Amino acid sequence: MIPEFFNFRFEVESLVGHIVLDRPEKRNCLTREFWRELPLAVKYAESRNDVRCILIRSEGSMFSAGIDLSVLTAFKSVAQDLDVSRKADYMRRTVLSIQDSISCIENSPLPVVAAIQGACIGGALDLVCAADIRLAEKNASLTPLEMDLGFVPDLGTVQRLAVMLPYGVVADWLMDCRSLSGEEAKDIGFVSRVAENAEELSEMAIGLAERIAKRSPVAVRGAKELIKFTQKHGVEASLRYTAAWQSGAFPGDDINECFAAKAKKATPTHAPMADDRNLFGIADDGVREII
């Protein structure tokens, strides 16, 4: 049985693990439970040998209104009784824990696609920044709300945008606290594809995720690893790393299968990766077993 989560629904279909924000009546706000559950869901997806791609999407009129205000209220409540040094330590550890929760997406060996419909605000923007591929509805609204609330975005938006976009573009967007439409986000390179409406976005995102999932999992994981490595270490170091990586993967079964399939004008299927649920203590009979 697939684990049940409070803040989202987890489904597996056609080799894709779907993380579906499904609390539209609460504007898909990200509660304290969300930050605890997200790494569990990602680790669960990684452990299953029938999941080769993760798709983060939502139900309702918006992707997410961001961090639930109860999270900030709870922080204030705890912090008000602490002296300045303990308050600083509590704040630092709280921010780091949420940063780590979001980073599990970026650090996962699985490719992660985010489909953004409607509003994507504050902490939700931090979330999609960590995805490998972002798709958006044409009239989506992506807003870095924190600046309007008097503090700098602290969960990864600044750092990840600074890596993927020119400095002036990032400064303009964040300091002006502007809402970008899906089309504007595509123009600056933040999203790669735009859909006319939510229904088209869903079809586009699911189709893309399923196509990625059908490719060699070894090659797809390698591509993500090498892209990330190049961002951090530059072209020259990455070329050498790629040579070492390829020497361990070539020629593998997936390569042989691809060549054989092309010769027969067939579609390769590729063997699953190792099922390591037992290795990581992750059982398949409820969320209680994976915490």
C-alpha cells in the first residue's frame, strides 16, 4: 500500500511518482507537516524500482499560496520566550530544516518536473526552484512574496535563481517583488514550456514525465548528475567527471538494448533499478513505516 500523506497525495502511474498538492480548499498551503512529509515522499519514490521520474502538480485553481501562516505564528510563539542567542539558534535550525526539505528535490537522483498552474507564491516558488524542469500555465502567477513581508527569501529561491538566471533579471524580479506570468517566466528562462490552460498543462506535464521515465534510468540519472556538477564546478572539471562517469556506464545493458531496439524499430523497455526499500527501512504498508 502506498503511504498516505496529509498535505499531498502520492500516486504511481507509468513509472512516474506523482506528488499532488490536493488541499485546494486551503489554497494548497504548505504546513509544517508538508516540510516533514516531502523528504519522506521523495525518498519513498527513490526506493521504488517502478518510479523513474517525479511530477509535482496540484489540484484546484492555484499551485500553492506558499507557507501556511500558522508556521510563522508557531515560530513567533516559541521564539518570544527565548533570549536573543537561543532565538537566533532556533531560527537558524528552523530555516535549515526547511531548506533541507526542499533540497531533497534537487539532490534526488530522480528527475523532478513541476507543473505550475495559477498562483505560485512565496515558499511554493522556493519549492519549484528546486525542480529540474518547470512547466507553467500561460496565466500562472509566480510571486516572491517575502520581500513584501519585510524579509529576504531564505529557502533557496535567491540561490537557485542566481545560478540559473542573469543577476539583473533575478534582482529585478525579487527586489520589485513582481508577479511573473507563465509566459514572462518562459521569456527569462525560468520555465521551459507554457500551456494555454490547466488541462493542457496537466497533459503536457504528465506526457513529459512519462517520456522521461521510459528512457534509460541510468542515462537520465547521469544527465541530472552531470548538469548539476557542471553548474557547481564548471565545464573543464565536468568534462573530466563525465569521462569517469561514462567509463563506468559504457557499454551497459541499456545501451545494448537501445541499439538492438533501433535495429528492430522497436521501443526499448530497460530493466528497473534496484528496489532498495528494505535497505533504507522503507516498507510499503503505510506512512507509519517510513518515518
